[in-house]
Amino acid sequence: MVLLYAIGFIIALVLALLMTPLVRKFAFKVGAIDKPNHRKVHTRIMPRLGGLAIYIAFVGAFLLVSPFIPDGLLRPRDVNMINALLVGGTIIIIIGALDDRFELSAKIKLLGQIAAACVVVFGFEVRIDLVNIPFGETMQPIASWIGIPITILWIVGVTNAINLIDGLDGLAAGVSGIAISTIVVMASLMGFQPVILLGTLLLGGIVGFLVFNFHPAKIFMGDSGSLFLGFSLATLSMLGFKQVTLVSFVIPLLIIGVPLSDTFFAIVRRWVNKKPIFAPDKDHLHHRLQDLGYSHRRTVLIIWGVAAIFGVLAIIQSAVVQSSAANWITFGVICLLLFFLQIGAELIGIVDKTRRPLINFLARLAKVDTQQSRGK
């Protein structure tokens, strides 16, 4: 099986390398281009639709390797899950490609994402039906009337999280690749073959596309890419809730920690500044790092590094879930993450460039402690 996965990865990689230049020419031909403006970093007209190359590489590689999958490896529900990803992903790629060309409204894109999520949930019955309750003893089943909306919300939320972080050359593709690599490692440790297969093929397509997308980029992935990768991540990471019962509730959140935290701070920032939640701005994580003086490439590499840290934490967390102290470790991990996320957000000014409540509070504590020490 390792050989099959390696061959699948190489096929997807080669297909992406071959298809991306062709998609680039096609994007220019049909007018799927991204023009510079005050909110964007690039300064010249760039072709979009890069996600189409990743999608073709992924689906093409799957079709080529599927005849060689050993009989009995995939159970009926595994085939169902694969079909859900392929059909839902196709809907998403169509919506994204249309947006790359015609710039659809946010409402239409949202409806398309909900439709793709509904296909996964109702068409293929892939949904969250088990949760790990903090400090509970086992995975607990939940009613479908709760699981269905949670699943749809998860898919739509993660899909948009990747879309929001797509602001620099290679950023969204790299972060997605790191998240998918994390999922593949965890699936390998748990012997979950369908996720290893799909993740490996998807990773090959991403790496091949990154050759053309890393700074200075020759093509953007566009909404076709960011939405498709977000949808794929949501579906694959959701298996942490549904199939892989050894995984605690926090692990899928760690896997996609960078885009989710950036999305969370964007919502808070717009709420604090009394702006519409979906209103675009230039204060995302990558914007703030560049404002601090980091170069384009260094900013991307820093965020990749943060994403890798989240991935390592997810793997470690999955490894300790079986221990008797798992719930306390999970609680500690969450507290530490929230603490450092808040500190980091205040340092770079991702919510507000002047307000630093936690840092100021810690400074006051340190000052009081110093004064007390001098008094003694």
C-alpha cells in the first residue's frame, strides 16, 4: 500500500505540473484574471483558476490508481465517503471557477457551499454523529437534528476559513498542504486507509501547483482553489469526529488552527470596528506581518511555521488521547493556545493596533511584583 500511495502522490504531482501552465493559459483566454487594487498585495494582472489544476490532478490521480486498490481495502462506508468528497468537491470547484471568472456575490457563493455540504450530509450520509465531551468517559452519540447542522456549519466554516487566508503567493496552498500532511500522518498512525489515499493524492496536487504559486507566483489558485481545499480539509478533518474515535474534539481544530484563528480574529475585528462580518479588509495575519516589515516570502514562511506547530500539536494530542490524563492535557493545550494566540494577536495588532489588554494586564502584574520585591 505504501508503494500505491507513493505512486499516487507522484501521479498527482506530475498532473499538477502539467496542468497548471495549461490552466494559466485558459484563465487568460476566458478572462479569469485578478486585477490589482488597494486591498491586494500584487501589482500586476494575474490569472486565477489555479484550483482547477489541483482538482484535475487530484481526480485524475484517483481515477488512475483506483483500479489497483486491493479488494476489501475499502468498506462500503469508505467508498461512500470518497464519493461524497468527489461529488461535493466538484460542486465547489464549479462555484469557485465561476467566481474566478464572473466574481459571484457572497450570498451565491455561500448558497453553493451549503449545497455542497448538503450533498455530503444528505446524499452520502457523511455527518458528525460522535463527539468527545470534555471530561467524559467515551465518545458519545448525538442526535441527527444536532449532528446535521453542526456538520454543515463545519464544512461551510472551514471552506471559508481557507478562502480568507488566501492573500499571499503560496500561503493558502502551503497551509492547506501542512494541514493535509497532518491528517495523513494521523490516519497512518491509526491505519485509516481511505484518508491516507485521499490526503496523499491531494497533497501531490498541492505540491505540484506550489511550483507555480510560490512567490513570485505565475498563477493564483483563486476561489476555485481556496474553496476546494477548504472543502476537502473540512471533509477529511471531520473524520476525526466521525470515524476515528480515538481523536478528541480539539484535534480537528488544531489541524486547521491557522485559518480558523485568522477567521475568528477577522470576525472580532469587524465586530469591534462595527463593520459587516463579510466586509473585506487588509488586516489579516499576513497583512499585519507585512506591515511589521517582513518580506512577502518570509511572511508566508512564518505562517507555514505556525501551521506546522499546530499540526505537531494535533499529532501529539491524538497520541495522548488514550491516556488517563487526556482530558486534563486537552484542557491545558486549549488554555495555552488561547493565551499565546491572544498575546500574538495583540503584538501584531490583528484586532486593534492600539488595544493590548492582556499584555497591559501582564505588565501591571509584573510591575506590582517588582514593587513588592523592592518593598521586602
